[in-house]
Amino acid sequence: MELEAARRKFNEAQRLYADGQFGAALTLLDELDRRFPASQNIMFARAHCLAHLFRTVEAVKLCDRILARHNFPPAKALKMLLIKHDGIPPGP
């Protein structure tokens, strides 16, 4: 996948997420994650989608993966929010 195609796919995933289509967004992000497995932006977007799909354990584990690879405070904040609110995702 070329970089421009990946960028378009990521933008489409963001649009789907904003429209509340979390499963469709996650499908695109999963494709991107296979191609760019260490991308902080892709992993964090996936964690948000997982949270909104009430796949909390996966979202928290993904936040842990992000934190192990990157110094990315928003991943810690999302993880703590999910834990504090018993897996209820943040607003869109």
C-alpha cells in the first residue's frame, strides 16, 4: 500500500468514526495496522474504535502496547478513563 493510499484510508476511517460507524472504521484501521504495525496514530485510533464497540479489554491492551512503544500520554488517559468508567467509552 502506497503512502498516499494509506493516508486516504486513514482519513476515511476518521470520517467513519466521526459518523459513529466504529466497526467500519476499525476494519480500515485493521488493514492499515497490518501494513504499519508500529504507527502510534493507527493504534490509538483502533483503541478508540475498540472502546466504542465495548471491546474494552482489547482497547486497554492496545493502549498498553502504545505506551510500551511510544511516550504518548493520550493512550494512558484513554486507558485510565476506560478503567475508571468500567469500560464505558468516552464521547466521540
